[in-house]
Amino acid sequence: MSRICIVKKEKCNPMGCGDYLCIRVCPVNRKGDECIFKTDDGKVGINEELCIGCGICPKKCPFEALDVVNLPEELKKEPVHRYTENGFALYNLPIPINNKVVGIIGKNGIGKTTALKILAGVEKPNLGNIGKPAGYDELIDYFKGSEAQGFFEKLKKGKVTVSYKLQQVDLIPKQYKGKVKDLLKKVDEKNELDKIADVLELNEILDHDIKKISGGELQRVAIAACVLKKADVYFFDEPTSYLDVKQRLKISSFIRSLVNENTGVMVVEHDLIILDYMADLIHLMYGKSSAYGVVSQPKSAKAGINVYLSGYLKEENVRFREQEIKFEARPPVDIKKINLLTEWETFKHKLGKFELEANKGNIYKQDIVGILGENAIGKTTFVRILAGDIKGHELKGLRMSYKPQYLEQNNELVINFLQEAVQKYDVQLIRPLELKPLFMRKLNELSGGELQRVWIAKCLSQDSDLMLMDEPSAYLDIEQRLRLGKIVKDMLKITERSALIVDHDLLFIDTISDRLIVFEGKPAIHGIVKGPFSMEQGMNNFLKNIELTFRRDEESKRPRINKPGSQKDEEQKKSGKLYYA
């Protein structure tokens, strides 16, 4: 198979394009053969045997419902799995290894979750034969001579048991009812509920109803449910979403502690710093989102991430991104800003049992201020107060645009919701955020990542002096996060605005911020707003609180966590340079 043809049925609108435009323009159809045809559901299908790869139909389709992808020469085999005729295809699989944490890195829609589900037995692979799941013998034959052959042989003989932590933890309350404790008791095959609840800090919510706990609490409950099962391989799909930096580091250490000579772990993660900290080996996944995904051979964590950032796989001779992603080796120069935009005086605000205390602070014109701190420490409350969403200490005389943490969904079409962005900022927002394919969909039909990108565009396109963004990197993949940093910076330069940005991804905050606000205190009881500081001082203060140091990778200059207690860690703590060494 030299190419695959994709039809995104949800976007296909034959009536809207003037009655099957793709069928009418296809050169093969015009010769009399049926390359593109009507299917029983009124949409279109493409015969991959007849397709000549001319690329006319994807260009002509006004709804971007078609994709014809010429595959790399190496992909001579049928895919490991294909969802439907003209649907997504996955090539190769990552393989878990005992005593190792194996990470998977790649864009959204490239097949990471599919690969995990196949290995965990949740999804039955079909080796390209739609509707015909492959048996163990077929899989063993397909993977002959590779590590995967041994894995499926062990699965067939019942020598490997697996446990899987799903990606969408918000589905848990829809599937289970009752208390957290009762759910965990049901899956506790190791009789370690007390120990795991202690490690994952779940004791305070064990008697809570599963429907009434936060996203971060749900994530930790899902991790607990996964590890309480007896297994030889544990699969974690995005285990740190909804968690703050401190929790992410704790979870990473906990996941690392699971591996031994009889146990392996596989993890999908979009936080690059955390993935680097957690994984021993990494598989890169490349291809085209929603069309096909290819799993690379494993590399060491350091090399794998650097190769991913470079965009070029030397061994496979594949360039999967046009530009290399680079980082700065030094902190931003602390240029004295003189054009003050706004400032707030010292204030206190009580919200139930929680009290927020803010020291005096300011924002300059064209200033990007990052905000770091634990969950339940008052970051969202602070932003809502400044925005006037909570009355009392709002910034007066400023036009503000606000992207909340929890995003509203309704029946409005994306194109109507983004009217301002469509009219003014096609090049700056619509194209780089890849929003055109979403125009004719309703907000309540979008995935988490799609909805996030739509709300980001809404916030950035509104006429304002100050943009307030709460966790804009949530649900976005690594590349989208790094691209978002450039989009925000470019927009602020064009419009001469300023921004306050709350996020838990340290790499994203490092990439985007000029200055930092750091929250201290005790979660759910007392939060203290400190700063804004220069980047170096702010990061030093933050890392001091979580007792970590970072070094710069000598090749890519990206920040990496020093092993606690290592010579480098001790040296940096002594010098007081915890972030830039």
C-alpha cells in the first residue's frame, strides 16, 4: 500500500458542496472508473486501489473532509490496525520492557492511545482487515522477528497480565456510582488500598461521592485503581493532566517506583519535562493526525526527546516536522519596563474557608506574566478577581478578555463564536490553531483539545488591554503547546497587549513568560500571591518550594530535572541558581 485515503465522515457534507463535488472533480471518476463513490450513509468513500494520489479532491473539498496521504516507502506491510475503510491507520507498536518506564511522544490524533489500548487488550487489532480482529497466532506471525512477537506469545500463554489507566478520567463518574473507597476496594487485588491512598494523597476523599471530586482527584483515583490490580505491565495514558507541578512530580516518582525485573510501565505524556523525568526509553510517533501514525524504534529518553524536537529521524530517514524546536540557553534579559499598564494594591479575599492574600503587583505594556502554584492555592480565584468575575478588587479602566479554566459548551457554531477572529486574524490565529476544519461544528461537539484551541482564539481576538488565560495548555499536545507560545507572543506584539497566563506545564511557562508570579501557602486554606518577579528569580523561588533544580540539555537547551541529591543538584542549590545553570 503506497497511500491511504481518509474520509472524515463527520465533516463530509455532500449537499453543502453542491452535490458530491469530489466525485465530479476526480480524474479517475471522469474516465469512467469509480474511485470516489457514494456510500450507504450518503457520505463518500474512496477506493484506495484506484486512487492515483493526484491530491485534487482534498484541495477542492470545502469542508476538509478528505485526505490522500502518500506513505513513506518503508511502510510496505499492512497496518497493525485500521478503524474503518478510509479511516485512521496505525503502523507498528511500542513494546513494554520489564524494569523500564517506556514513554510515547507524539501529536494528538497520531495513534498513541490506540497503541496503548491494543497492548492493554482494550482494542483488538485487525491488521488492516476491517471488522476482522486478529487472533494471537496472526499477531505473532505479523510481528515475527521483533520484540512484539515475544510480547504477544506471552499474552497468548497467559504469562503477562496488564492494567490500563484510561486517558479520559472524566468518564469514570459516568461508569461508576458511589464512594471513592468502594470503587477502589472493588479493584484492590493487592490488598494495598491504605498504602496507595496514602502515597497518592487520597485519604481525605475516600468517603466522597465519585461524582463530586475534582479533575485532579479523579486522575489520582484512576491511577490508584490501575496500580491496585496485580499486573506485569501498567499502562498510563496521560497520567498528569489536571495535576499541578508538585503533584506531577510525585506521580512521576510513584510511576517510576512500580518497575522492577518482573514489571514494566508504558506511559503517554504531553508534559515534556515530566516525560523526561519519568521515562527510561521513548518511542516517537509520527505521521499525519487523524490519517496515519507510525511508531519509531525506542531511544533513550534524552535522545528520543531531542530527536523529536529536531523533527528528523535519522535511522528511518524521515523528516516529520519542517522546523526544529529550539530553546534559549539563558534567562530573558531583565529589561526595565517603563510603560505601566496597571497595578493592584495589597488585598485579601475570603472564599468560604479559603483566604487569598495578594501582595502589591503590576503589569507593564506588552508584558507576559506567567503564574505558577499548586492546585487549590487561589490562582483561578486571583485571575477571576482581576477580571471582575469575582467583585471587590478588579482592575478598573481596562478592557479584558478572559479564557476560563472550565470551558463552556453550547449549540453555537464555531464560525459564529469566532466571528472576530475569522474577520481579523486568519493568518495569526485561524491557520496556526488549525480551526478552519471546525467552523461548521457546534461547540458541544468538540473534543477537549479542539474546544481549548477555539477558546484561545476567542480570547486572543477580542479587543482588550489585558488577556487572562487559565490553563491554556490543557488538552493540547506537545507541539500545540510550543506553537501556542509563539502565537501568543506574536499576537501581543501586533496588538501591543499584555497577558497573565496560569499553567502547570513548566516548559510552556518557560517558553512564553517575561516575568513570573509564584503562589505560596497551603492548598484549600491560604494562598499568597508573590511577584511578579524576573524569570530567573521567579523560577528560583518556585523550585526552592518544591526542592528541585533544573539543568539545560547541552544539545536542545531544554530544561531537564536534576536527579535529587546528585552532584549537579547539590552544586546548583549551593549557588542558588536552581533553573539556569
